[in-house]
Amino acid sequence: MYQRRRRRPVSEMNVVPYIDVMLVLLIIFMATASVIAQGVKVDLPKAQAQTLETDEETIMIVSIDEQGLYYLNVGDNPESPMQAADIAAIVKTRLGVDPSIPVVVNGDRTISYEKVIDMMVLLQSSGAPSVGLMTDPNS
């Protein structure tokens, strides 16, 4: 006769159910993340922004007026409107000489948010490591 082998108890933890639960939770979080990311109307608090400690000569300010025209505070005539491509070329050239020059966008409050974002993207593609937004500390 043969003798039956006795099985030893397994002392390892079975992690398969935990992996299943983790994958289910991952799917739930992925599905709800798109709902959470939707925009909600909020009233932002008023706050005083810190002023930039540089003079007007060393900072590049791109202004957008109420008609959506672009201006740059450097160059031959800072009061005349410029094309976005011209501003990008000047910013790229100036940042090539001194990459530490701050670049700031000064947008009129009546223009669309899209115009400001388009200009910020153009400035970053021209080599600006970061682009700031100007605010009016008195309002």
C-alpha cells in the first residue's frame, strides 16, 4: 500500500483578491476624475500680489489692449501695435542674450482669456522659462 502524503499548510498570503480590488478602485477613480475636473463657478478672494523687484528697463512686458492688439515695451516704438510673430522674434532674441529677463503679460480686463493664454504659449515657445501675469494692486 502506498502512503498518502500530507499537505503542509501554506503560510503565504494570497494577494490576488487585493489586486482585483485595486484594479476596480483604479477604474472608479479614473471614471470619476473626469467629472471632478469640470469647471465650477467660484468667487476668488482678493489678494495683494507681491511686486516684481526689477525696473521697467530689464523686464519685458507684452500688453494686450481692449481691441486685442499686442504691444511690447522694448524696441523702437513701444506705443505702436505689433504682430504676435514679431513679438515672439524679439523675445527670443532678447532671451538669447540674457535668459534671466522676466517676461510678463499685461492684458486688459475686457479681452478674452484665450488671447492671454495664446500669448503666454507663444512666449514660452519663444524661450521664456516662465511667463507672469501683471495685476493692478489698486483694484
